[in-house]
Amino acid sequence: EISLVAARSSSEEKMMMMMKLLKSVSLLALVTSCAGFSTAPVSTRLTHSMNVAAEKIPLATSKTSFSTRTNRATTTTVYASNLDTEEETEGGFLSGVSINPPYLAAYVIFLGFAFFKSMTEEAGASNDILQQFLADPLNPGCNELFVTIFNLLGLYFVPIACLLMPGAKNQKYPATPFLLGSMFGGYGLIGPYAFTRTPDAAVKTKADLGWVTANILENKIFNWFIAVAFTSAYITSGGVNALISDASGTIDGYGQLFSDTAIASASSVDFLILTLSAASWIPEDLARRNYKGDVAPALIAASTALLPGVGVALYCALRPSLDEE
């Protein structure tokens, strides 16, 4: 009889140990399964889950009560993990991004057009022209009008920076990498910044700006230097002389180059989009300067497109200066 009681006691102790082990394994599985609901470290979730279990799950006395309370712990753990996820993804890379449809449409059209032309041109046509530019950027030996456009593309990022940087402080993404990239990739690289930026027409002073913007991009001597550089590019690239001496032949040759090569057609469309985009940012820039003139901002903006590149550079040189403070 005594041995029977001892055996029964030993059996109950083994059963209790098995229940404790089952509980530990189940709790570990619970924490592991909930790990996917949060980007927080696993050790943090493990500690939280064990605390929840310690507070809300007493030693199990039956299979039914253990199962019920485990479900309750699961709900609590998942809820806490979801809160962690919301807090950590609130400032994500794409959160809070607003899209400007006109600039997005221009970006899609530009990329689609460039891709189509590169797929349909004669093999090596654009590469031959590019090699000519690398050999002699000012006189590559092709149509002068296209040479002028191609060289102006490398300068366009400067007046665009003068327009955008005063309103770049509170944007979702930094403007500088996109602006510098546009020196080589035109609208193909500045486009994503253009269609994700938020217009900022609030009145600014130089005290609100960074050092480079306040002391270089807002400097009138620098602005006039860029205007002269754009004007000089029209002359040194041969575009003006070619149009004066043989306008019809120059335009026809440009049209043929546009039709035959991707580099000429894509560069021309890029130049057009940059010109229109720069003009569209001028009313916003005038509002930041508290412009009260008689000429409508939209009319000033439209006038800059009459002489692409030079027009927006002259605007930056002639626009009202920002107050110091």
C-alpha cells in the first residue's frame, strides 16, 4: 500500500513536470510566432511576452484553463507588437510622400520616350555621337543646334537649384543629391524630387536658408555669371551662327538627327521638360520673396521659356532679393 502511494506521488510529480515543460515550449512557440508582427528586437518581444505570461498565466492546473489563458496572452502580445510596428514605420522612407501629377507624368513620358527611341534607333548611332562629344565637347562635328542643347543641359541644374533650394528645407527628401545628379542625367534624375516635393510659397529670409543657398545661390554676382554662361553656350556651341547663316539647313539637320538618334531626341525632350519645369517653379519663388509687382508671376514665368536656359538664368539674376532677416 505504501509503495502504491509512493508510485502514485511520483507519477503526479512527473505529470506536473511535463505540464511545466509543455507550458514553456508553448510560450516559446507563441513568442516566435508573434515575431513577424514587429520589427523590434526579438529579445524585447521575448521579455514582453514572458512578462505578460508571468502576470496573466498562473501555474496551469488543467489543460482547458491553460489553453484559454494562452489565447489571451497571444492576443495581448500581437496587439503590443502591432503598436510597435506602427510607431517604427511612421517615419518610413515612403511615408508622408505627396505626388505632383504633372511632374510625374512628365517623368513617365520622358523615360518611356527615351526607352522607345533607344530600342528603335540604328545600332551604335547614339554612341557615335557621344564619342564625338567626348573628343571635342564644343565642336563635336554634328548639328550645331543639337550641340547647343546638349551643352546647356549640363548647366541647367544651377538655375533650377536657385529656384528650388530656398524652399527645400522642409521637404521629404534632400534636394542636393537630385540637383547634382541632374547635371549628368537631366530630368531623369531630378524628376523623382520634382514629383514628390511639396510646394512652399511661405515668405522666406536669408536667415531661413542654408549657407550655400543664402551666400551663393542668392548672390547676384553668381546669378549674373550663370546668365552669361548660358548666353555664351549659345554662341560657343555654334547654334547662333548656324541659325544666322543657314537657318533652314540647321533646322532640317536637327530634325533628321532627332529622328535618327536616341541621344538627340531624348536630350531635346529632356531640355524641353527642364525649361517648362523651371518656369512652373517661378511663381512659387516669387511668392517666397513677397513679390508685389505689376507683372503677373505667370507671365514672368512664361517669358523665361522664350529663350530656354537663358530666360530662367536671367530671372534668377533679376528677381527680388530676399530680406536678410
